[in-house]
Amino acid sequence: MKKWFYVLFPAILLSVFLFYYTASKAETEARDKAAKAELAKEKAEADQKKATAEAKAREDAERRSADRAAEEAKAAKEKEDKYNTDMARIKEDTDRSNATAATYAKQVSDLTIELDSLHKQKDTETREAFELAKKVELAQVARRNAELEIQRYTAMLSDRAEQSTLTKMPPPPPAAKE
């Protein structure tokens, strides 16, 4: 075979290829443009659906967030109301207890004052009773001493009277002689 045949045959095939390539290149470019347009359209639709879905999801999330915030606010308000109610009840109980304590403290102070005055009165009366008992004892001692003095004086007078010659009977006169 001849050497030019090695160059000619691939050249013919190359030219056939280039003919079909150029003919189909425009077609391929048109198909690529159509495919790209289709892809762009599908991408635009997908983006639009995605944007719609994201917007819907965002709205749902915002709605759920708003609902959650409302529920949390409601729960916080209920908790605060309960706290305020409990604090008011506790303050009322504390005020009532303080008032009762003040009343009892006043009663205690009044009763303490009364008890002190009764103790002083008891001490005074006990002292007076002791003084009176002392006076009675002194009066009884003085009476006994006076009785003893009277007895002693009477005994002394009776002794003097016995010793006195005036109180003695004169001797009997001598008997008459007959």
C-alpha cells in the first residue's frame, strides 16, 4: 500500500467528521441552549418553589414563634399573677400576724405592769402584816412583862406586908386572972 493512503484516508474521514461536526454543532448548540433554557426554566421554577416553600416555612416559623411567644407571655403573666397573688396573701397574713402580735405584746405589757403592781402591793401588804404581827408580838411580850411586873410587885408588897409590924397582930392580951 502506498504511504499517501495512510494520510488520505484519515484526512477524508476527518473532513467527513468536520462536515458532520459543523452541521451538528449548530444543532448541538441549539440543543444545549434549549437544554440550558430548560434547565434555567426548571431552576427558576425550582427556585420559585423553593422561595415559596421558604416563605411558607418562614411564615409558619414566625406564626409558631409568635404562638410560642404568646404562650410564653401568657404563662409568664399567669406565673406573675400567681406570684403577685401569693405575695399579697403572704403580706396579708404577715400584716394580720403582726397586728395580732402587737395586740398580744400590748396585753403582755399591760399584764406585766399589772403583775408588777400586784407584786408591789403584795410586798407592801406582807410588810404591813409582818409589822402588825411584830406589834402584836411586842404587845403580847409587853403584856406578859406587865403581868410579871404586877406579880412581882404584888409579891414584893405581900412580902413587905408580912415583914411589916403593922400588919402583924398584936399579941393577945394576957388572960384575966380570976
